[in-house]
Amino acid sequence: MVSLSAIQLCSKPNVEKNLNTIDTFLKALPESDEHIVVLPECCLFFGGSEKDQLNLAKENYISNFTVNGLSALAKKYHVCLVAGSVPLLVENETSRDEKPIDKFTNSSLVFSPDGELIQRYDKIHLFDAKVSDGQKQYLESTYTQGGDKLSIAVTESANIGLSICYDLRFPELYRQLRLLGADIITVPSAFTATTGKAHWQALLQARAIENQVYIIAAGQQGIHENGRETWGHSMIISPWGEIQACVPDGEGIITTTYSSEALAKVRQAMPVIEHNKFTSKLTSHE
């Protein structure tokens, strides 16, 4: 049996506290032959400023403590851990005027049950938008450098396509992940309460239905230390678009079962990929 889980957090701007919280949730997981667990965006540090994220990326560059901490948890509980996202310092690049680029990537990391880092995805679509909430405007690109490659994590039972938060509004990315072989697509997020209430569930169900994949969406939820409010409503959705589990508010964990047979049945009954008349160029990590 393969289990799918999403953990909803209200992360603090404190790596150690967040690692301890994640540890507590992983300890409570039901037994399973194989387990894929997804954490939210910014799972180890949230509620500070973007400059704080950059400083964390610089600190981590020296000791790699965020990656090592997540790797240890995957190994401790023997799960495939999709660590929502962490900031990783951009290395050895200069801008056109030859000044060093002082930025980080917002990166989703996948660890095997042995704790090995098996895949990385750098968030492509950066959230530069005006929202009618307390913060008013978000400019993720100020300190974050967007990625330019798609990523699939290959596990024993399923291929996992990786995305992060704002990517959800760009269906072309999800279609390409499906064409690259994704059976599951993960959506670690920190959706604002305003945009989440309006669009979160509809977008998740659309991405599941149109690509015939399982969607595992793990979100931040609550009012964070910097006053930002996130929507939560973490959920796991079937390839038919059914919400199999959801945790609306507060921190929590949801678990369902992955069925390769159900996935195949949906795809055979309605072969939308084979019927699709549009083509697109694919670029992925090797």
C-alpha cells in the first residue's frame, strides 16, 4: 500500500521549532508500505521578511543545516519527503553590470526514505502581485530568482511532478509535467487568505482533472508573526477531481491511499493526452 499525506503548518521564522513540529507530525503517520509526505512552501522558515529568507539561505550555504535536517527526518521515518520549499543561495552568478546576484531560489526538495536528496525544483513563477489584504503587494522577485526547468521525482511506485504555490495558476506547467510522466503533482503553498478563498480549490481540482493526476497540496495556514495570513485548506485530490481529504484550518495532517489502478482507469476511459491537438516544448532536469 502506498499512502499520500499532506502536512499543514503555521511555520515560524525559526528553523529548529519548525523541524520539531514536522517531526511530531511524522511520528503520528499511519503505517504504510510506502509513504509520500508533502510539506508546505517555506516549511522551515515563514513569518519573517524576504531579506530574512536571504540571510537564512546564506547561513545554510555554509552548514547546509536545513537540507540536513529534512534529510534526517525522511530517513528517521522512512518516508519519501517532499519538503515544500526552502531558500537556497544562488551561486556563482553575476548580473549584466558584473555585480554579484544576491538572491536565493525557492526550492522544493525531494528526499528518499533513506534520506537521499533525489530531486530539486526551483519555483518558476514568482508571486509579484497586488492583493486586497493587509500586505497589499507582494514582490517575491526582489530576493528570489526564478527557476527555468521542470522536475520529476521518480519513486518506486509513482512519478512525482513538482510545483510551488503561484505555479498553480499556469496550467501549461502542469500539462508538461503530465507529459513528462507525472502520476502525482505536489503543490506546496502559502496562498494568501484572500486569493485562497477565491481560487485555491477550483485551481487544484482543475489541475487534477485536466491532467488526470493525484494532486497533493500542502499549505501554510494562520496568521504568522509578520501579520501575513495564509489560507490553508490543504487537500489531496484524485485524478477524477474528487477531494479525498482536507484540513481547512490550523496545523494538521491528512492521509489517503494512492491507487495506480484508479489512475489507469481514469486515463483509459478518457485519454485526453492522446486526444490533445496541441504540442509544447519540454525542458526538464535530467
